[in-house]
Amino acid sequence: MPMSNTSYIRLNRKILDWEWYGDINTCRLFIHMLLKANWKDGEFKGKHIPRGSFVSSFGKLAEETQLTVDEVRTAVKHLISTKEITKQAYSKFTVFTVKNYDDYQFVPSNLPNKSQAIPEQFPTIEKGKKGKKKEKNRFNQFQQNEYDYEQVEREMACNLKGDNNGKT
């Protein structure tokens, strides 16, 4: 399956302790759902599709993950039973929602300032068409910058607790 863009998701190492991590089908499907989930609100056939949700079907998820439809159904049941996801079925499609999507994909408010060169989180199609040499240089430049990851982690922890001032 070809990638349609160059954006990314955040995946915390805490997933290693997650109860479904050892169930390869359930874990694979959940990570796939994080990748497929809308990063912003949208519309599909007159239905509002919020951030953290996406439109699909069991058959489409099976095709995309190389699982059988029965394996996808079982994995979805697992994820629903532990409140990782919800689903809303319509006649021709289903809306899957990753519960607490913002906790998984939190974007800290203190991103590096403009003087630090970092890749865009959500590049446009036009920017994705630039030559590979520029992409490589941009990546190399990104690796050379230093960021205060401990501050980012503190801010994320505060955000999860409901404290938005960035201090622990």
C-alpha cells in the first residue's frame, strides 16, 4: 500500500506494556487505526467525521492490514471491549473512532521556535513533490537541532492531568 503523505504519528513506548501488545492482530489493527485516523475534523457523505475518527469497513481494514475479515472483527471486538475504539455503522460504511485520540497524538504548545529548522508536521502535496536531495538535507538539518524532550514530556504529562501551564 503506497503512502499518500509524509506526515507521522506519535507512538509512546508505553505501548510495550499495553494489554493487547502481545496480540499481533489487535496491536497491528490499532496502530493502523492511529495511522488512518483524521488529524483534523472532516466530512464524509454528509456526516461529520471528527479528529481521531476515520471512515472504513471491515473488508477495507482487512485488505489494508493483510488480515482476514474475521481477524479484523475479532481485533475490533477486543479494542471495543477495552474502550480503545468505538464504531458507528452506517449502511455503506463504518466510522471508527480512536478514543482519547488527543492523548495519543498530543501536540505540545512549546514546539521549537521559528529559528530552528524542523520538517512540517503536515506538508502540502506541492512540498512533497520537491526533490529528494532537499528532503535529505532537511532531514539532516533536523537531526542536528537539540530539543528539550524532558520539557515536552512534562508538558504532555501536565496536559493529561488537565494542567496546561507546563510545570510539574
